[in-house]
Amino acid sequence: MNDLMRAVGYRRSLPITDPESLTDAEIPVPTPGPHDLLVRVEAVSVNPVDVKVRAGNDPGGELKVLGYDAAGVVVAVGERVGRFAVGDEVWYAGSIGRPGTNAQFHTVDERVVGHKPKTLDFAEAAALPLTTITAWETLFDRFRLAKGATGTLLVVGGAGGVGSMAVQLARALTDLTVIGTASRPESRQWVGELGAHHVVDHHDLVDSVRAVAPDGVDYLISAFTAGNVERYAEIVRPGGQITAIDDPEELDVLPLKAKSIAWHWEFMFTRPLFLPTDPGQHELLEEVARLVEAGSLRTTLTRRLGPINAENLRRAHELVETYATIGKVVVAGF
């Protein structure tokens, strides 16, 4: 193996329209640690977290490689690896605390990695890990839903990456009535095709939710929290629960107190950052792979670019920055 590999990174926080916002580079191939896999990256997807880190974390001239979602092939393993072998096809979302996946080779702790579903190609698989982990942890760790749980779930931002997976997981694994929000005809159609019982307009959130759930909702996943807390207080039932997956500024949740509505945060990097020996994300991805192979879940890939280089990753970031994308943008192949 060559000692150098191709990668894409940034040295300064710049608008994505600037050619220097993401640039091609050659960097050393990383060496796997004891619990690490060295993965030959075949496809990556771009998430809002990529955009947020690029825009808000200036590396001061040092090259920083972004990328979290990846699908690829294991080419080497650390001495304590026990779940994977060379040649395994894998998928994962990695850790925000380590160098990113926008590179030919990437090291990742095996405890946050799953075997790629056999029924998906690398690009289709790369679309899923980060959003699937976020949606899964929201439903089953934050809300503590049991399989087959009942009630009403509202997914605000139903056509986005996390929303697309939350709708699917809720339909596949619970008996919840699922309401997704969307506004454009194409996004409404997408949310409906994924299995939402109702699709409502988030521009008129209170009235549109009440039209299909007059008694309110029990659970709410929020991808667009700023300015919506008072609306949430109106449509969530007493004792209900809300989980935010975004980063609202100057958040005031006091309007939720009168109804004793619980507020949760979901950040899928909590496990790799603070609970590094916890294999929960490995187990989660293994179960999701089985659900995909059984046909219970589908990829959310809607836009495929390639190869993996600075030009295509800039295009992908630009698409994600609009916050109007349906499903996921994936960049595949070196």
C-alpha cells in the first residue's frame, strides 16, 4: 500500500462557493489502533454536521478532513479487533473526535461499525448510518419506546435524512401513528412513500397537526427547533416528549412546563466521544442491516455524485446547506 492517500479537507472556514473551502490533498495512510479497522472508503455521504463543522471550526491553516458516514472494505485490523476481518464490507458514522472519512483510507473503532447490508451497494449504504443511528437512538434511547409501542409520533422535517429514517423505523418497529412534516409536493410524496400515515405542512404546523391529530401528539422529533417551542407546546399532549436533533440558539423551553412535556437532546456522537467501549452502535447497525436485507427499510439515497474529490464534495455541501434536500446526498468512488 502506498504510504500516501488522496483526501479532501479544508484549512480555513470559507463559504462553500469559494474553491478553497474544500481542497484535494495527499496525506499519510493512517495506522489502525488496537480496536480499529482500516477501511478502504468506497462511498461517503454529507450531513448537516459536515456543513456546521466546516463553517464553524476554523483549523487555522492545518488540513482538517471532514466526513462521518462511510461504506467500504476492511483492509487491515488492530490487534484487539474481534468482530471483523480483512475483506469485510462495512458501514458506519464514526466519531466527530477523529479524522474524517473523506479519504481513500480511514481508521474507525470497530465498536461503532456494522457489516454493510448485502442488498445495498456502497453508495446506498453510505447514505444511512448517521441518520439511522440518530433516529434509532431518539426512538428507543431518548423516548425509550418498546417495540410495538403505540401513540402518535410527529417528525418535523420528515423528508430530511433523519426524518426519513425515523418514519421508516417507527413504521417497521412500532405501532405508532406517524405524522411527517413537509411542504413541497415532492417532499410530501417522499414522506408518504416512506410510510407516514399523514403528511402535514410545517409552515402551518399547529392547525395542520390538529387536523389529523386533534388530541395532539405523544412524541415529537424536531429538526427545526428555533421559533417552534411554543407551537410544540400547543400540539404535544400533557406528559409528552420532544427530542431535538438540531442546534437551536437561545432556546427557551419554559412553554413546555405547564404540560410537563419532557425535553431531550440527541447527538449520535455521544457514544463514541464519551462511552468509547459501548458497542451499542455496532449492535444497532447490525440489526438495521438485517432489517434492510429483509426489505423492512430502504436506502434514503436520492443524489449520487462521484468520484470523491473536492469539487464533488463542494457540490454536496452546497446541496446540504440549502436544508431543502430530500433524503441524502452521497459521493462515491476514488
